[in-house]
Amino acid sequence: MAQPAPEGLRFAPPGLKPTMVLSVTVAGERAVIGAHAVAAAQALGIPSLTRHGGTGVAVVFDWPPDSGDEVEVIWRIPGEAGEQRRAVGRATYRHEAGVRLLVADGAGVEVAVRPIALLGGVPAYGPPSTAVLPPRAEVDYRLERHGLPGRRTVTAVFTARSTVRAERLLLVRSRGPVWPLEPSDGDVLAEAADVTLGPEQDVKLSARLARGPSGRLRCFAVGEALVLRDPPQHTLKVT
């Protein structure tokens, strides 16, 4: 049974197969046939978007058996005119381990996927599932040292060419000669939360370098699509 909705009438198609929907207006003994459309199978899973190979984005989603054997992938780059479309079958999806899209290195992308079915030769599209991959934001840093050994202060200076928000910035000292791969691999000397970087908007973290065994300093950044680039490794040694 159709239910009134702001955009018209809404109803659930019977079963999981594509269904032809025909609008008919009845007034007394007369009926007027209106527009028709095809309602397709159930929606696909929410896409997961990951970058690969610099200029590519991999699109992975749950594809139920009753959602047909072909899907349409639609993607667009924010700020650019137009969009691109690609039809993908199950065999291709399995072979590629997802859907591979060509996207400029670091660019953001908006993606929608929807199932396709045919009913009497007419393509039927299911409801779209969407996801957004924000543009990659790059942040650099350098270390500045001041004072004599044993009383030395180190300052990490974070810079960015475009405005970007970081949930956390951390300055970490390793507990030995091993290069820290994550903050838990050492001691956090200084940190800042919810900061904004950009042109002429550097962020600095300073800490006292206590005497101790030689090791390495390294900074970490937490934020959506945030990439922190390390300076030359020889500049990160504790001296």
C-alpha cells in the first residue's frame, strides 16, 4: 500500500526483483495512465574508499546476492564540473577486489554505487549508497634545538600549505635507538589538541630534553586524511 510522502507516494516494491511502476489516476469510471518507472533491487552496502598507488581510489562495498549482477559507480571531484560513470559486473568486481577509480593524487572524491537490473530491456536502478573521501592534507615539520646539552630545549614547528585541522599533534622521544612507528613506542614530550594549521599559521610544540640515552625524536599527527611528512632522519636524533 502506497503512503503519502512530501515528494509523492512511497511504497515498498513487492519482492526483491525489479518491478514496473505505473501511475494511474482514477476519477469515476475514467482512468488516465501517467508516467512509469522501474524500481530495482535492494541497496548495496555503504562504500569504503581507500587510496592506492598515488592516483587511484579503491571502492569496496557489500554486494548481496539478490542485488543483481551489475552495479553502476558514479563519482565526481568536488569543485569540478560533471561526473563520471562506470558499469561493473560481479566478475570484474571480484577480479579487481573492488572498483578502481582514477583520481588525481590527493584529490577528494564523492562516490555513489547502485545496483542495475533489466526489466523488459529497460534498465532499473536501485537506491544509491554514497561515501566521500576528503582531499588529502599534507603537513610538514622541522625540529629546532636551543641551549646546551643537558639543558636543551627542542621545538617542533608544524607547517601546512593549505588550511587543515588536526585533532592532535604530538612530539615523541623514543626509549632507545629504535625508530618510533607510533606514539606508544616512546614518551610523549608535548602535544596539542584541536589545532588549525595553514599559510602563516604554524603550530609549535616545545619540550625540555632531559639527559638520557641517545634516541630519536619524531612527531605524529591525528586527523582525517592528514599526512605528516618527516624531515631527514639525521635531524631527528637526540643530541
